[in-house]
Amino acid sequence: MIRSVVRGIGAALPRRIMKNADFEGMVETSDEWIAQRTGIRQRHIAADDETTASLGEAAARAALDNAGLTPADIDLIVLATSTPNNTFPATAVEIQNRLGMHHGFAFDMQAVCSGFVYAVTTADLYIRGGLARRVLVIGSETFSRILDWNDRSTCVLFGDGAGALVLEAGEGSGAIADRGVLAASLRSDGVHKDKLFVDGGPSTTGTVGHLRMEGREVFKHAVGMITDVIEATFSQAGITADDLDWFVPHQANKRIIDASAKKLGIAEPKVVVTVDQHGNTSAASVPLALAAAVSDGRIKRGDLVLLEAMGGGFTWGAVLVRW
């Protein structure tokens, strides 16, 4: 059978680093308050010349270099983002143009923080369906553009950045030992829309709007929803938490990460955490965490890796990959 195998990975972060202490003169907060409740110590903030497209391009080029490929080798670009450069066209086509790629096709995917998990699953379907051989999957965000910098409950949580994977069609036997995407589970439920949303849009206010969140409500639902899709993914693959080598969750809040891992029985040393360095970068958080763990040698070829995310909507999902 055809498997979607990871061929390369890359990441890109804005130049500016904003530490927790930098907020102390802006809103009523402190480094201790932020770190204690979220695990965040710093985040990267995009400059005027750094956009979702430019960061996505940089991450894409890094992934292509890591794979030993060029844009000419790519058939499809799937970009997960909630902060596109323009209402339309898709920022994916801008990245396509930046890469000098004038063949194939490209589109954006909007599932907020779950976007990268949705995008990997979508790319896998295109590959297994024979419509693409190699897919560039990107998660890129500039959430700093939609934050209310006077709202201390949200402005301290988010950062900017991008990560990318190159997926390539490979042969598999259908066994759990195969390399590539092995199983996935995706969910959404729009009844929770008002718990995490942006209060603007072309069809409603005609403005971009700002991010709004009911933090306690999001936290209340997060652990149960996350474990739901992960257990479904385990069931599909016929494995348990003990079989995992690495758990790479969405980097939103250290307490949510810890509670989810504990409920699922995933040992703490197997959990990849970068929320302290990046904050919540939405669709970029999972690929940024993946890239960090591959770069420092933790994730190696043949490792069984679980990706998970939950975002506004709510959307949530999990993907199991043999590296």
C-alpha cells in the first residue's frame, strides 16, 4: 500500500523575542504569573517585514533542504493558517510563487490550532489517492496581528512562527512497522464557536478583528477532547500509549499538555514541550515542536510519533506517524 513518508522538516521563527517580563509595563501581569499558569517564558513576534507568507516560505525552504529536494519536486502545497496575508488569494499560492514553483497546486486550510494536523491528514489522502507524489505541508502563523494587546488574558499566550514537512509517497505493507502516516482521527463541534474566536471577518464586520477566548471553558474541554481522538487513533493502529516513542502535542498550555499525557498514560520523558520558548503559535506549534525534537536528535528514523492539536471551533485531531 502507499504510505505518506516524512522526507524532510524545517522551521522558521521571527527575529524578535518577547519575554514575559516585557509585558509588565503593558498589562497587569508578571513573568511568574504567566509561567505558573501556562509554562510560557517567551515567544517570537513578527516584524513588519515578516509575514505568514515569508515565514512559511522560510520553513518550506528549510524542509526542502533537509529532504534534499527542490520546489520542482513538489506537487502540492497545503498551508495551515488562521492568519493569511490576504483574505484571498490563499497564502499557499503566494508561498508557491515565492518558491518559484509554477506547477502543481496549492491551497490554505483553516482549522485554527488543529490546522497542521488537519493538513497532514489531507496531504496523506492526496498522496494515497494518487493525486500528488510529494506534498509540502506548512503551518505558518502571525497571531500577533490579531491580538488585543490590552487583554492580558490572551496577549501573553500567543506567538508567531512556521514549520513545514515534506511528505512523499512510499511503499508500505499495511503494518504498524511501516514508515509514514499510519492513522488519524479528526473532529469538530461548532457549538463551541464562541469559546475561542476572532470578533471580525469580511462577511460580518468587514474588519480583521481580535482574538477572544474563554480560557476556563477551553481548558475544561481540552483534555477530554484530546484524549478522545488519541484513543481513537490508537484503536485504528492497534497500539497503546506504551508503544509510542514520542508525543508531540499542540503547544498551548503546559498544564493541558501534562494533564493529557497523564490521562493517556504517556510517560513524561516522551512528551515534546516547546511552549516555554514559542508560546502558542496555533497551526505552527506542532511542526515547530517536531522540528526542535528532530534537530536535537530526540526523534529519529523509525520512531513512532503521535501528533495532537485542538483549536477554535472547536476542532481537534491526532495523527500517528512512523518517522
